[in-house]
Amino acid sequence: MTLLVLVLIICAYLLGSISSAVLICRVARLPDPRSVGSQNPGATNVLRIGGKKAAIAVLLCDMLKGTIPVWGAYFLEIDAFMLGLIAISACLGHMYPIFFHFKGGKGVATALGAIAPIGLDLTGMLVVTWLTIVFLFKYSSLAALVTVLLAPFYTWLVKPQYTLPVAMLCCLIVLRHHQNIKRLLDGTEPKIGEKKAQLEKASH
């Protein structure tokens, strides 16, 4: 079982290392998301530079990078703690992708995808929380932070045995957002739509 878990952790990292944002932008002939906008290869930055269709494609692919290894491990009857390590490995792959010079995204969508197999009710609460914060404040990073901070509590309400691995995963996401936290406190964090408008202005 230990060897199997190790193989799954490595596979999760390698799958997470496939940068959906970079590949989709290449196919769609969009700028490299690592060099424009927020320089973050994630769905929010792709939304700014390429529009909704490209952003949705990136979001779904990033979520699958978390869902596939965790769900596969779940059906192999891996225990909850090890499932958490597999989920963290997938997110680490997204954040520090070996195939893309270790320059990756923040891991929010991949984390959501990893948590999704726990239950649709939990996934629904997370999505509603994120959408609510975005609607009220227009900050994607703030929405992500609030959502991951509430995720362990939501998990405890739905399936308590997964609270610890979810909390571990959420701590990783918060740490990855340290620059966003600093900008939020400084009042320099861009709202959704701001950088897209700046890019369009610069192109004219």
C-alpha cells in the first residue's frame, strides 16, 4: 500500500504539472499568461487576456488535475490522510510544474477539483462562497482565501473524517497567496476586469 501511495503521489504531481493555462493559450494563440496580466497561469488571468471561453476551459482542466488522482485513489480505498497527501501533490504540481520551469498558478481550481470527490454538497458550498465574495468585493484572490478558510469547517459538517486533509490542503493555498494577501492589505490588488481593461487600453 505504501508503494502504491508513493506512485499515486508522483503521478498526481506530474499530472498537476501540466499547465492548462499555458497550453490552452498556445492553442488559442493568446499571450503566455506567465508574461502578461498578473503573470499567473490560472483561469482568472486567462479571463483577463483571453475571455470567458478560454478561462472556463482552463478552470475545468485545472479542476480535473485534482479530481482524477484523488478520485482514482479513493476507489483504491486509500485512507483519508493519504488522499490529502495526493491532493497536495497535485496542487504542488500546479504551483511548481516540472514541465514549465516550476512557474505555476495558485492551485485554487486544482484544490477544488481535489475536494470535489468528497461530495457535491461540499463542492456546492465552496462554489457559492467563492461566487458570493467575488460578487460583493470583485477580488478573485479574496474569494479564494475566504473559501479555503471556510473549507475545513464545511468539510467537518459534511464528512468529518476528511477535515484534516482538507485543512492541510487549504493551508498550502493560503501560503501560496502570500503576495495577494500583502496586496490586499496595501490596497493594490487588482479587481476582476481591471487588468483586462488595462491590456485593451495598451493595445490601442
